[in-house]
Amino acid sequence: MNTRAWIVFLDESGVSLLPQIRRTYSPRGRTPLLRHRLNWKRASMAGALGYHSTDPDRGARLCFHLKPGSYDTAGLIEVLEQVKVFYRGERVVLVWDGLSAHWSRAMRAWVAEQDWLTLERLPAYAPELNPVELLWSSLKKRELANLAGDHLADVADATEQGIHRINTNPGLPWSFLAHTGLTIRPPHPPNLRKDQ
């Protein structure tokens, strides 16, 4: 593995017009009601969270993609094309799970033609090792919590607000990375140094 590269974790998740039910506060005696249209329209999100293996001063970087429907190999190749542009063609070691579209024949053939990309596979049944899972949790507990949108655009807008919230707090993406317990070299990114 090239040691001077971006280490990038990628994961997908889904959202729909059905609200993510979360506890909330209300005045005593006034149970909050959540009204929605029982619409099953879905969108899929892909997040790529990375850090530079030898230069943490470059910061943690988050790339995000949202599309109606679900991802297949062709859709994931589009996401990877976006990742290439986002990281300006620099070397990327991409770490993701064993989803069949990640390791399909078409995906492997496409990756074989990419000189900037190396794939690594997370162990099976280990979502706690993927920091993007914490990104999804953060979005679903804040911006998407109890959201009863009428259109997928409402869900997309709320999701983009959440991504903006996370990107404007430089410590948050680093905390997602650190929470996995994986060794990040150098061991203390600039905004998580012990001397602060």
C-alpha cells in the first residue's frame, strides 16, 4: 500500500420520505404528532471520509453524493469518479465493505484501469470500523430526525444542511475517524493533539 496517499472510507445509506422517528420534547399533556404521507420514495447517499496518511494538516475531507433510488455498480463508479475529482487525482486507498456492487466484475475491471485508486476491504460484520457509519448516525439524529417531507428534495435539502454542519466543524470528521479505534498516522491530527 502506498503510504503517501489519502485513506478514504466509503459507505452508502438510504433515506426515504418516511421520517426517522426520534424522541423530542413537548409541553406536558401535548403529545407531539408527526404527520406524513406514508410515501416510500427513497434516495441513496454515499459518503467518503478521508485523511492524508502522512500529512494530517491537510485535514479530514468529506465527499458526499446523493441520488434517487439505489446504488448499483454503475452508480458507484459515478461516485468514485466524483471522489477522483474531489481528491484532485491524488493517490487514494479506498476502504469499504463487502457489498456485492463493490466487488463485482465490472467494478474490478474499472478499478484495474485506475492508477490513482487502491481498494481495501473492511472485515465482514464490522460497521464500527467505518467512520462513515457515524456520519449517517449524526445526520439521522439531527437533520433527518422527525422530518416529514413531502418530496425527496426536502430530504435532500436537510441532508445537505447536515453535511454542511459537519464540514464546518473540523473536529467532527476527525472524531468520526478516531472513534473507530483505528490507528491514524501521525497519531494526533492537528485538531486532536493532546497538548491543546
